[in-house]
Amino acid sequence: MPRVKYAKYTLLDGSTRELVHKIADGSIITRFDKTPVPEEPTDVVCPHFLELKWANGCPYNCAWCYLQGTFRFTGKQPRIKDYDKIAKHVETFLSNGSQPEILNTGELADSLLSENTDNPFSKFIIPTFEKQSKHKILFLTKSTNIGNLLKIGKHDTVILSFSMNALPVAAKWEKAPEVEDRIKAAKQVADAGYEVRIRIDPMVPVFEWEEHYVDLVDRIFGSFVPERITLGSLRGLQSTINNSKDRSWVKFLSERSNWGKKIDTDTRYAMYKRIIDYLKDGYDYQKVALCKETVDMWNRLSMDYKKIKCNCVV
């Protein structure tokens, strides 16, 4: 069986812990640790989660997709890896005795990209996770191909996370299923007993953005209540910008961070605060975190990033 490799990591709260670094060569399971522990107010906050790299690429063509930069030499067309190798690496991880963690299948691919094939990933991987109860698997998607998920009886270790955006933003820059259809799909899997999270990311300050993002929240909560919501704003690594065919979104970026260019601080703050306050006042909902945001922004919103409960962690 493949070897489990460990490393000492400094966590966001300043403590250190020995965690799984990768399984074997890291081609299937590895820890996302590209964001250093923040030290400066402009440093972004991102916990070091585990990736399950079962595939590369995405069938959709969103203008700002960072995979365009990540796979600039090989192309973004989906490529699924060998299932036998995936099984060996996953089984090794699940039996290693480490603390409970989430394995994110959607960092380098849409997690449901293979659901219309003869060998869908969900039917292959979920039964493996259901043999244990410590670790969970996260599916991150813009897809509405949930038919296989609805047929799987036992799914206690599965988390579904749907990426959403304001309707006019999605219509202009996200070449993916319509947001209303994503909400319907999210409701269906939630009704089937899956834990469902939502990412509203990337928020973009288009004309009348406040009205559009409030409308999105109302549409979501008019269908179901997500277990967790993570907010993020438009950002762009230089490699993403360079390889994007439609760069009309870049005009919104004016500040720099250690995770690429961002919308200016005051505008980001206004967007986050409006939606966080609306969730709290309108729906008594406070299970909200930020994605790839700076220490300064967490502080301005009176949120404690050291206790982060975002999309990719337990």
C-alpha cells in the first residue's frame, strides 16, 4: 500500500500539529498549503485542507476560473485519473488513524463532472467512505447532475457544496448551469439527507449588486437552509488573468494581496457586511465564513479567523 507522509503544520490559532502531508507522491491526496499562516494584515486566511485529486479540469467555462492558469500548459478539459490508484490511496488514508478531516474533491475539478458517464465518481467513492465514520468527503460543484447521488442510500460521510452567484453575475461570466437550477439541485440533495453547504463566491460589485445578492440569499433560503455559507469576492492570480479569454471582470480588481489581485477593501467590506447582516437579521443565520480573505477584512467585520468554519474544513 502507499505510504502516509506526515509533516508539522502551524495552524491559524498558532498551535502546531503533525498532520497528513500527502499519500505517497501526493498525486491523489495532498494537503493544500499554498497559503502561508498569515502574519500581516494584507495576508489572506486559508486553512490547510486536504485535496482528493481524482481528476483535473472542468466542463464549464467561467471567465475567472483559476484552473485556466493552473492548467495553462495542459488545458482545462477534464481528465479523470485511474480509479484503482485512487482507491488504494484513499483506503490508505482512511486507515491511517489520523484526526477527522474532510477530503476536498473540488479544488482541481468540478466534483460532479463524471456523473453522466458509465463510471460516475460518486458511485465509486462514496461507498468507500461509508465503510468508516471518521473522515468526510466534500463535493464542490456548479453542476446539477445529482441523479446518482439521489440513488445512494447511505451518505453520512458526504458533504455537497454548491457554488452560487447573483443571477446577472452568473449570466455574464459563469458558463455553467443556471443559478436557479443549482438551487433546485441543492434542495433535492438536502431533502435526501445530505449535508449541503453554499459558496457565494466570487461576489462582484456590479451595478445594483446589493439588490442582486440579497435576491440570491432569498432564493436560497426560500428553498432550503444550508448547513454553512462561505462568502468570497472576486480575485485573480496573475496566471489566471493571463490565461482568461474574457478579461472584462479584471476591471473590478485594484488591490494586491498574497493571493492575487482583489476588489478594493471598502467595497469588499460593504458587500460582506450587507449579506452577513441580511442573513442574521432576515434569517437568524450566522454560520458564515470568508474565503481567501485578508486578516484585515476578518478584523473589520469583527470575525475571528482563528476559529474559521469555512467550506473546506470540518
